[in-house]
Amino acid sequence: DDFNASGASLGLLERHKSGPSLQPQRTCAVPLVLTLTLAAAATIFWFAPTAAVPNYRDGVYYDELQVKTYDDRSLRIASVSHPFPIGAILFLHGFGCAPRHYDRLLGRWAGMGYHVLAPVFPDSADHQDPIRPTWNDDHDELWRMRLEDAARAADELVARVPLAEGLYLAAGHSFGALQAGVLCGGGATRPAGYSRDLHDARCRSAILLSHGGMPYYNLTYKSLAVPLLVQTGSLDFWFSKAEVQEHLRVFRDSPPGHKYGLVLAGADHFFGELFCWPDWPMESNATARRPAQIEQFEALQVIVAAFLQAYNTPLPPDRRALWAMQTLEGMACRRGPVQLLLR
């Protein structure tokens, strides 16, 4: 259960078998063929438009939608999309952050062939009427509004990506990761005034980045049965200076089967200044600004690309999806700078 943040290159992995024992096998590396194949896959459906479009760059469309929520509030939704998306991703930002703080992340995912929608929540730095409670305040109203906004954005998303067959992957960072886990089947307190189901049966898989294990909403994960990738880092000490094992609690407490826990040596809660800076409003010793952690970010993308190929392509799983599942199993490692745990 210990975490060894060695100084070796993040490209090196110590291979272990999946299963309860996870006994060490041999040193391994992320296969070069995987990296090259996944990079090529991002361009399979790519065709540059014939005319210049102001919000088109690096093969991806960037846009913003304005919709009404089901409780009649205005909702802004960031849209980042491949020209010909084959899948759908709903991304939920962290507390006090905004979708634009994740441009590098969402642009990468869209470039792999996906349409990503990211609502601007009321606690966001970019919200037109922000609610900025401290962690000691009553979060019930903010929790209700976040759930309402995510539900509206999810409906908008599945309507825009016919090839996704009405399904999507839910992803989130920090507070957004907590929310994505609930959306995909985790248990939580229902806020006053919220009448919709907390779960969305259209959520087919989830990616949770720096899930804090926050002591709010009576969270449980025993019903979270969808395929799951949970990421944390050796410097991820945001909420209550939670240890690595606390960040992985959703991975360990959810039912086994297609569950992946990823621990990156040297990665903090924001991948340095890649997420949320310079607008993060609550700097502390645990969240002190550090240089961008590019190497750790790129290691995350290799794992994410395989996970998307395995669990967020049109059903039923084709050969590529089955190959990606086998690839993830082959990268399982319990020690070293990139740890990939399986359940």
C-alpha cells in the first residue's frame, strides 16, 4: 500500500499482475507502439476545414453555448469538439475554477475524437453571478445548482453527438470529480429542492482527477459500477492534506471490475500551474503554486487515451476497445513513478 515516489523517468513502470495480490513481476515501460498508435488514432477522423474559423485551432473547435437550466437560470457551457466526434465527454471543473483553466486537457481529449461540454458552475471564477462559499459554509444550495447544471449540460451533450448512442463519459477535477462519481452511480446526500435522480444511466464510464474524498454529502461508492479511472499524485495534498490512499478511496470502495487507480510521482492537485492558476482563490501551503508538471500530465494522457479507447467508443466493444483493455492490464504497476492499480 506504500507509494514509492522514485526519481526515475516517468516512462519507466514496474509491472505487476492485476488481482488481489498484485505481486511484482518485472520492470516494464509504456509501450512505444501504444504511444504511436494512440497519437495516430487522434487524427483518423481529422480533416481541416476549408475556411478559417475564429474558434478553430489545432484541429479542434472551441465555442460557448448559452442555455436555460431546468430551474430557469442562465447557464454557460464551454464546448470543445473534434470536427467529427465519435464520443461524448461531460467535464465538471473544480471548485472556484472554470472550463478555460483546462484548455490543454479538454483540447487533447477533443483531438482524440470527442465532443466535450463543460458547464460553468456558480462557484466558478467565470460565472456571471458567482457563489463563492468557504469550505466551512453550507454547500447545500451550491450542490443543488451544480447538479442541475450538470444534468442540463448532459442532455445538451448527448443531443449533439449521435454516434455516442445517447451515452457519455463523465469526467471531473477535484470537486468536479466528486460530482462526476455521483453522476455515474456513487451515493450522496440529495440537496433540498432537487427532484431529479442523482444518477444518470447514460454515464458509461468516468475519469476522476484528484478526487479529494471530501467529507461532504455522505459520499459512498459501493454502487459505482461503471468503468473508472481515478488519478492522484504524490503531492496531491489539497483537502485536509489527504494522503494518496484517501484520494484513491473511490477506486478501492467501488465494486471491482474495470477499475483503475493512477498515482503519478511529483504531481500535485493542479499539475503545477496547468489547472486553475492564476485565478485559484484559496492558495495555501498545500496548494502553493508550482511550475507546470508537463511530464506527469503527458503520462496521464497516455493512460487516458487507452481508457477512452477501451470504454468510451461505440458499443459493443470492437477489437480496438478489447486491445486497449488488454493494454491497460499490461501497464499495471504498483511501484515506481507511474503506478497503475487494477481492481
